[in-house]
Amino acid sequence: MAFRQMIAPCGVDCASCVHYLANENPAALVQVEKWSALLNIPIEIITCKGCWTHTGQIPLQKHLFGDNHRCSIYGCAQEKKTKYCGLCEQFPCDKRHPYLEKNELLNKNARALLCP
């Protein structure tokens, strides 16, 4: 996956997410396999290949919220023809995940990485 695609539209760094890392990192896979067994969720649903690869329909979220679930931030970015929230004129807005609003460091880092 290209560097810019490692950051989801909301600013989450896919490359640091254990669900993404489980695809190639044995230690991450062990952790995700534990969650898979504990929650009785198939490993192919609990692992992730990144928001861009899944076009905003992360398998675990679809499993939990239904097949029609799509991340509202991904959809908003597509609608506004921008790749990242940090580049939007209305940034930050109420569509962002609540936990991201509390993480100022992530917001600043994601914006710095994504600005041309």
C-alpha cells in the first residue's frame, strides 16, 4: 500500500493498527487470533487491509453493524473529493470519530504528513 494510503481519511494510521499489522506481522497476528477466538469472529473479518482497500467498509465494522455499513468519514471525503479530513475546509467537524477529537497530537501529525 502506498504511503499516503496508509493514513485513512479520518487520520488513523493503518500501519500502526494491530488489525492491519496482523496481515504480515506474526506478533500482531497472535494478538488478533486471540481476539478472534475470544469474540468468536473469523480471523478474515477481524483483520483489516486498510480503509482505502476496503473502500470504507472495514470487515469488522460490517460484521458488527451490518453489510451496508460504511464509514461516514470515508463517504464524506469521497463526496467532498478530498482524501483526508485534515485537508477539508470544514476540518474538524462532527463526523470525525469521537476518540480522534480528543487526540490533538494525532490531528497535528496527520495534517503535517498529508499537506503537500
